[in-house]
Amino acid sequence: MTTRHGHEHEDPSVHSFILSGRDTVFGYHLAMFGMAEHRYQVVVEYDLPTDIVDIYLKDQADRPASWHAVRNTEDMVLPPISDGSVTEYPARLDRVTQTGNGEDRIWEPISGGFTVRIKRVLNFRRFSEEPFPAHLTYLLYGRDKEAHIAHRLVQRPHFEQIFTLRQVPDGVHADDLANAVEITIPSVPDNGHDGRPWTTRPLPDGSYAALLHRGKAAPVPITLDLGDERWWNITTLNA
């Protein structure tokens, strides 16, 4: 079955969601600008089976250089996740490891099949014709004492990047984390990826002054202390 959802034709497909978090596990959809069915930026809070969480956390501890992802085992489209008509689906857990040249990755299933449940949708946005923002912009999300940031995507050439922060910044409220509010980093412009090598990260320092945006209210100054990078990609995103 195919769907248009008021947009381009979309075929049911496999969608990988990169995982972050320990006490609460979040999934970030790996987007592709060149395919209508993947042209979405999505962040969800998962409710995973306890044994799957245990496998994920142990493998993450054993292989800190690898990433982990939930991948559906029956093809699907994404919009029903947004409107709440799909809240669970059959999936597997993958380990994702960069190969020697850094641009390619190996995907290894490390669990049998299970049902993934979506507890909340924090962000769901289809890409549109939108200019690059003046400064680097991230989505800030998490729960309790855990916080993560994911680069807000616009158009080619852009980059996917997820960090787990060392702590929730002062001034950040629980509602901010629950709603994946936007933050900007005024000291760093966002000009796509500007033809730089895939190895060039835009945030080489450990700490940055940022602004948190809550609707029409004045931006709130916060400090981002970057911890582990959970994902980085400029290749398949821009294909």
C-alpha cells in the first residue's frame, strides 16, 4: 500500500531510529533529503521491552564507538506516527559501526524481533523549502536528568548530529525537554556543511553558550556541556 499524505508519493519503507538515553530511551529518525518517504525529522520517546533495553545498554557500554538503532521489520510510512494512528510496530535492534573510511557503516542486528511502542512524539516535521538559519540550531529533548540535542535539518547540504549533554542545562524546564524546543548557538553560523570534509564537526569544543527559544518569549541563555556524540552523518542524508 502506498500513500501521498497530501505530499509526494511515498512508498512504505524501512526507517531507522538512532537511540539515545538510558533511563528514558529516545529515537531519532534518520532522514534522507532525496527520498520523499524519508524527508522527515522525527524524535520519539520509546517504550521498549526491558530485555531490549538491557541489550542496548550493555552493547553500548561494551562498544562505545558504535551507535544503536531500532529498525522496523515490516515496511511502513511515517505520517501515521505523527497523527497517532500508529503507536507500535515490529522491529529489531541494530548496532551501527563506522568502517575504515568513516563514510560507510555496518548495520548488525543484535536482537530478535520485538514490538516497539511509541510513548510520545516530541517532534515531527516534513522538510520544506526553508533557508539555512543564521546560527546552528538544535532540538533539545530528554527527561529528568538526561538531555540530548539533535541538529535541526533544513536542506542539502546539511548534517545529522546528536549529542547527549553532560547534564541538563540550568534554566531548562521539564516541559522544554518534553517538547524538543529549539536552541541556537550564536557563536556558530549555519551554512549547511559548506563543502567541508565528512570528518569536520561544527562543534569541536566541549561547551557552548546557547539560547533556548520558547515560542514568543525572550530567548533564555543556557550553557551546553557536550557529552557523547550519538550520531553523525552527512552522506546518506544528502544523497
